[in-house]
Amino acid sequence: MNKRNIIIISIVFISLITLFIVKTFIQNENKPISFTDLKTQYNYIKTSSKPSIIIFSFDADCCENTKKFFNDYNSMARKLMKNYEGKFISLFNNELKYRF
């Protein structure tokens, strides 16, 4: 092996190690929020360094069309949260006790 090949292999190796370290650090920040209090959850995402998505919803079952609308909305919101799981901190609020 010549010197150029050794340098290329070394750069690739160092890049892989750096990627592993960064990924491990980011995964620690991606732990799911397990708080039950809305204010605690909000303060957590407000102080986080990552961007956040806050989604408010409502389970309405007064009539069939309204229930279908909110079921579709909730499934689209959860899909959006899943798609951006590693890039954003998400808060999905679908509880009546937190109505403003």
C-alpha cells in the first residue's frame, strides 16, 4: 500500500468513528418525552436546542363526519411526527383537560 491509500483509509476510519460518536450524542437527546403535565412538556421543548412541532387536536365523536375528519387529521399528524422523529421534538396534545 502506498501512502495515499493509507491516508484515504485513515480518513474514512476517522469519519466513521466521528459519525458514530455524533449519532450516539444525538440519540441521547431524542429520548421520548414521558411527562404527563402539559406545562412540563412545553417547558422541555421550549428549552431544547432542537426545533419543535406542537400539534393540538380533539377527539370528536358527535357525528360520523366530524369523527372521520379528526381521525384522519390525527393519523396524518402522527405520520408527520414519525417522519420527522429524529429532526424535531414533537408534542401531540389531544386531551380535553388541556383546553384553553
